[in-house]
Amino acid sequence: MTKALSKAKDFQKSKSGTYVSIATTAFGAWGIAKRIKKARVEQDTLRLIDASVAAVGIVTGLAILYRELKRLGDDDVLLG
């Protein structure tokens, strides 16, 4: 395996990969916000609960990614 391929494989364990994961998770929050708004307009309690649970999952995911980002510190696999 070449050095470049090895670095690409470890992208998710890098700061850059973590930033991409944070961005995609935060983008998912936009869809959840739309679901919550629609459930409120329709006064659908069950859908509101479902969207709220999904929102909690996104918040938890962002917290985990943030913790991972802090752990990486200067040990970024893509930088060297």
C-alpha cells in the first residue's frame, strides 16, 4: 500500500475528516429542524417526539465528534 493511499484510508481519523463529519452531522440538523417545524404545524405529537429524539441524537453525535477533535490535538495523521 502506498503512503498516499494509507493517508487517505486514515482520513476519518484526521482533523480534516472529523471536521467533515461535524459538517455533515450539523447539516442533518437542518432536516430535523424542518421535521420539528412540520410536526408543530400539524400538531402531530408522535412526529414531534420522533424529531426531538433524532435531534438529541445529532447533539450527542456532535459532542462525540468534538471530543474526538480535542483528542486528536497535534497527532493529525494527514499532517505527517
